[in-house]
Amino acid sequence: MTKRRDRESVPEPQVSASGESAKETPLEALAGICSVLVIGLFVLEFLCQNMVIPSGSMEKTLLIGDHLLVDHITFSPASPWMPLVHHRDPQRGDIVVFLRPAPEPEPDADGNPVYLTLVKRLIGMPGDHIHLRDGTVFINGVAQPLPTEGIETPPLPPSERAYVDDFPSVLPTVEDSHGAVTPWVVDLPNHIENGDLVVPPGKYFMMGDHRHASLDSRFWGFVPRENVLGRPLFNYWSFKTPHDQEDKKGLVNQVAWMAHVALHFFTDTRWSRTLHRVR
């Protein structure tokens, strides 16, 4: 005997009085869109964000015009509501996104200090002894390879070369360190032992891979652990961008740049860097 299938276990499609399938109402469609937006905003705000590289301080690791997806989770403190997520502290050699400890010279419209979001490589951990000799970085007495081999570096003026290449033997002044913040100029000698800069507890020393084109911890000091925002995951889009594009302000320049991107999207996109992992 063939068993009769329970008809109640098979869902019937909802139909209207006219026999047609029920359609989604405008309110239901709006609710669906809002749900997607909320999830997207949550991901961008708490889990990851996008970042555009505006300068050449990290060449050739990162190029001007690289668009990065930044992970906010790995370097954040462990949370009980996300027990399965891997957390860790930044380590030497990591590329790190952080808030610069020194504020901008001009506050915002409300008078609050403005802190730039930067991306550099973590060179010094707490307790590390760091110095530069003739442009070579020494960490705890061990010379580090130059990450920008093959990049043409323009010659620096003698005053800048003495500080950039032989740090910290020559102390900076506000004039010869590109506007170095006065508190760091005063505090720097307190961290020098036998010609080495010693990184204090809870702080990191950051440098750009393109050392002669990077305004980094040599100029504004150590980065506190709480200033660390995350790490770049991968480059989701890279577009050829002039070195001075960041300096071009105003609506006219922005519209002109948007038109340029639209016209040259296929020819000036660096397709080989698309989905390129940052390391």
C-alpha cells in the first residue's frame, strides 16, 4: 500500500483572491533595502572600511591611487560577543592603519583637534632599540633590508639627510623636520640610550617603506596602542593618480577628477593590482 503524503507538510504558494501570486508591497521593499543598508553600514563601521592611498610614502608596497579594504577586527581588543574571531596585537613588520598622535595645525570648524588616519609599517615594538645609519635601519643591532629597492630617491638637502638617514643622532628642529610637532622635539631626547631610540611600553614606532618620502614616527613620535585602527587586507581597486592630486581642492577640481576617472577607467586602472593582498 502506498503511503499518503501529508499534504500539510508541503507549503502552498500564497495567492491573492484573483488567483495571482502575492506581490511585494512598497513597504516591504523599503524594509529590505533598509536591512541591506544597515548591514552594510555595520560592516563598514565596525568590521572594515575603505581607504585611499594619497601619497608615495609606502611605495612600492602601496601606490598612490590604491583603494584598500581595512580590517578593523584583528587588532581590536578581544570581545566576548565575538568569541570565534581571531584577535592579536600588531607585530613588527605589520602594515598598520592608525591615527597620527600629533594633531593637524588647524582644528576643525568646531575647534576640535584633527588627527589624520595614516598607513605605515610597524618598525619598532615596545622595548626595541632603533637607529638609522646612512639610511639603513638597525633594530636591536640588526640591519634591516631596504623595502624600496629599485625606487629612485631624489637627493635630500644636507640638513634633512642628516636627520632622516642618521636618526636619532641629529635632533630635529621645527624648521628642518617639515614642521615637526614641538612636544616630540622636546620628548625625543628622553628616549635615547647610547645613540639608540628605545620604544616605551604601550607604544609603536612607524615608518614608511619609502623612507625618504615618509613623514613618520621620526617626525611626530610614537603611536599609542589605542591609536591603532586596523590593517589593510587587500587592494580592491588601483587607479593611476598624480602625486599632487590630494592638494587639489574645490568643487571644480573634484568634478574634473571624477570626469577623468570616468573617461580613463579602463586604461588607467592598474588591473594587475586588483584584489592584490597587502603585505
